[in-house]
Amino acid sequence: MSNIELVAAVALGVAIAVVCPTLYRYVRKQFPPEADGALLPTWMTAALTKYGALFVFSLLTAVVLIGVYRTANPDTVFGFGEAVALGFGFEASLEKFVFPKTDSGSRAASDSSAAAPRRVGPTELGK
């Protein structure tokens, strides 16, 4: 470690020591303990339920994604950045192709006319 990196690391340690107690007091003020004797406050229980489900979903998706990737490329070694890009790309693809968002009538009439086949009525057939 060079002298500049050493000074930066020590300065970071000092900054953490100064900011941490202030941040702790702020968090305690924003999220006071509840008096009902519950193990966890209600806001934390709701957050853990919501984000816990997201965490489990992310882990299961990662296991499936790595399994599929390793089946196709058994000898490939990739690092942290590649793994993050793999997960990001998979989620974005899943969002776009498997679960597309529906636009509730926000398209203009001219946009849908090109995709829909034109109906021919009996008067137009005789021309």
C-alpha cells in the first residue's frame, strides 16, 4: 500500500468514526422502538417480509441461471463483474420478453392500424 492509499484509508476510518454515531442517532430518531414488546417493530416486519421474498426469489433465480449457464459453458470462469452483468441481463430479458408490460390503450390509432389486418367489407369486394 502506498503512502497516499494509507492516508486515504486512515482518513476514511476517521470519517466513519465521526459519521457513524450521528447516523446512529438519526436512525434511532426516524425508527423509534415500539412499546408493545414485539421482537421486531412493525415497519421492520413488513420490510423483511417484502424484501425477504425478493431475496429468496433472487437466490433461486441465480441458482437456475448459473445452472443453465454452466450447462452451456462448463469450463468458463467469470468474475464478480461478469456475474453481475449476467444477472442484470437475465432480469432485463425476463422483464421484457416473459413478463411484458401492457400499455392500457396508450397507443395511438395509427400505431395499431399497421399491426391489425384490414377488414374488407362486401362493398369493397365488388370494386
